[in-house]
Amino acid sequence: MAVSQAASFIHRCSSLEGYLKLYQMHRDQLLQIKEIQGQDQYGLAVYMTWKLSYDQLGSSARILLQLCSMLHHEEIIEDIFERASLSTEQLDDSNLQIQVTKLLIHFGKQDSTWNSLVFQQVIGEIRSYSLLEFDSKNQSYTMHPLVQHWCISALGPDRYNMQKWLLSIIALSITWQFKSEDHKYRRRVLQHITSCKGSVQLEEIGLLVAQNIALVYTEQGQWKEAEELEVLVMEKKKHLLGEEHPHTLTSMANLAATYRNQGKWKEAEALEVLVMEKRKHLLGEEHPDTLSSMTNLAATYRNQGKWKEAEALEVLVMEKSKHLLGEEHPDTLSSMANLAAIYRDQGKWKEAEALEVLVMEKRKHLLGEEHPHTLKSMANLAATYWNQGKWKEAEALEVLVMEKRRHLLGEEHPGTLSSMANLAAIYKDQGKWKEAEALEMLVMEKRKHLLGEEHPHTLTSMANLAATYRNQGKWKEAEALEVLVMEKRQHSLGEEHPIRKKVKYIHTIQNLEHM
């Protein structure tokens, strides 16, 4: 119908180019125009036809359609509403919690359970008017962008409240559980968060919503968005609980980790030293939270090339973890992996390999081969093999890690990009220039898009590609990239940073873990 109407209007009033300009400027008005009766079997404007369908819906179906219009138009899933309904969390705004609960009751929430039949009946009613379609491949629903735009415009001033309610529903659906299905779910709702966050003001976002949405951004490597929310969380917790409360210190540690992931070493170090000292004073040196803060600070030291300080802290953490928790505890295995990474950075390959083999085998046994921590330990061991010239062993492990991360996390996840860059480095050392160049080009472009051109990881990927160009005799391409990298690193890191002092470009694998 929309196609028919557009063709009729183009015929009567303008060229295709003119119509497109009018459409961009006056979409709502165009789609409300009633075309001349008799030109086509459709006598009603597109918007009017959708309104007639909308008016036939029951109240629950209308509300669900409105909420869905705030989501991304693809991969709309029942899981969002079910998880939110089953959540035991409470929003800090009691009035908002009441409103959200009322909404969820329309779609299937029944006390502390979920009735999927109710949801299917409501969404089936919407589908009967072709306002939503079922995507059997992804087991989800889709809304045509024009239908979506009409629904949003029809909301008028209610749009802002609807966005706020929906963002709260999504936040309630997010848990701090870290099984494979939890990671997959959080990745799946990212596009919906982006769509519905819209014009919701930062200062109006509650504590629970902010920290749960920040987790999604962090896992998908969207550091700037995560930082904005984590600063909000930290300030709210300082105000509500005080600066020394354990939850406040955790929020400071999370923000420090986000600073570290953006290469903001000084900001990260300042927060981490503060957290570590407060935890030592409040909890004692052997408390797991204190050990975690020591590990985080060691990571920041390592990223600044302060190897001795990093090693001293991590040895202390590992020994205390073994004593307090046992050798197979996840925190102990993380401390062993971190110490192995510090050994590797100092060229202590044998010490690193021995620890990494032990960590990998224990994680396979305890967590399974596809768990993110297991994959990280395999990538760490591959790096150590690579640094010792064990190319075949390194390549076999890294190919496995890359493929599993692609499947579990997606191609744009920082962990996937890291494994692609690592594999490219292994190809390069075996003289497989074309394979290396293809991977490095992909990594560089994706990091530019996701992290920005001056991020340390982006600069590393540019340096890696420059080295591959140089090894193939592509001098001009290599020089252009190398000059750019040198200038940006001098600006962001300073002349004395260890990375600036290196003559040879070496890919640095991001593998230091945090409890």
C-alpha cells in the first residue's frame, strides 16, 4: 500500500528525487495523505489504515505495540518481558516500579511467575493486523520501520515516559550472572537499549538501571557509554552510602576498569590505589575484595610498563588466594593467569607457559571449553607459544579461540578482535602475509569504528598492519601508517612510555584478567 501511494504521489506531484526530498522532510504528512479514490484499490492513507488496525486492538495489545515501537525494529523477543517479570530486583523509584509492574501484568506477569500463553495471545492479536511479523530464523518479532515510526509519532508527549518505562524493563531483565546464555542475552538487547534510551536524561536514570545497562555496554566494549553510566553509579552510591561503603568501592573499581580499557592509565591508577587502600583498612589484606583491588592495580601497572610493581602485587595475590581459597578456585586461577601474563611481558617464557597450561586445563575441567575464561586462558597460552616460536601450537589454539568467540560474542566484540589480531601475528611470523594483512585490516577498521582512532588498541592494530605492509615491501603504505601511529602515541602516551620506546612493532595481547 505504501508503495502504491508513493507511486501515485510521484506521478501527480513530483519527480522521484523530489519525492525523496519531501519524504525526508515531511514523512508524517505524506503518509497521512488520502490518495485519489479509483487510482488503486487502496482508498486510505497508510497512516490512517494503521490507525484503524490499532483502534481494533485490545488495551494490552496496544500497550505492547507501543513498547515494541521503542525497541529496535528487529529481534524483538519475549525474553525481555519474561526476564523482567521474574526479576527479584526493585527499581529505586517506587512509583516507577509500580508502573513497570502494571505494564508487565498486561503481557504475562503473574506474581513471581510468567505466563507465556498470555504473551502469545497479546502478540498474536498484534500480528493478526500485520503490525508485527514473526522471524522464524531468529525466533523473534520484527516491526516494519514505517509502522515503528508511525507508532512513535502517535505517542506524542507520552513517548518520553514510554522510553523511561521500557528502559527500566530492559534493566530489570539484565542479571549479573555470567553463564553463556547470560552473555548472549545481554549482547542481544544492546541494540534495544540504544533504541529506547533515546532522550532519557542521564540525571533521571536510576541506580539499578544505570549499573545494569553499564554492564551491557562494558561487555560489548562500548567504553564511553559505560563510563558515563559508571560515573553516575559511583556518585549516587557515594551520596547514598558514603565513600567507604563496599558497594561504593565496587563502583569505583568498575569505573577504574573502564578507564583502563580506554587507555586512561592515570585515572585508573588513582582510583585503584584509593580502592585498594580503603579495602585494606576496612576489610584487611586477605579479604577477596582487597585481593581483587590489588589485581586491578597490578593490571594498570602492567599496562604502563611497570613490570616490577605489577609482579610483586600479583605474586602476593596468588599466594594469598592459594592459601585462602585453594588452587582450583576461579580467583586463584585468575591470579595465576595474571602472573603468567606479567612473566610473559618480561620474557620469562617457561614460567609463563607452566602457569598457563595449568590454568587452561583446570578451567576446561571446571568451566567447559566455551566459557569466556577458558577461551582467555587458551589465548594466553597461544601467546606464550608464539613468543617462543612454537607457531603450529599457537596457530591451532588461536584459530579455535577466534572461531568460538565469533560464535559466542560476535565479530565486533573486543575479545574477538583481540583473537583475530593475535592470529594475524602468528600468520605473519610464518610468512603468511596475505592472511595476516586481511585480518589486520579488518581489526583496524573495526577498532577505529568502535574505539576511535587514538585508542591504544586501535594504534596497536595500525602498527601491526604497518609491519605487515613493510614485510611485503609496501613501503609507502607502511610509512604512512607508522608516521600516524608515532604522532598519535607521542600525543597520548608521551616519549617515555615503554611502547613508544620499542623499535619493533609487537602485538600486545589484551589478556590480564580481573576477578
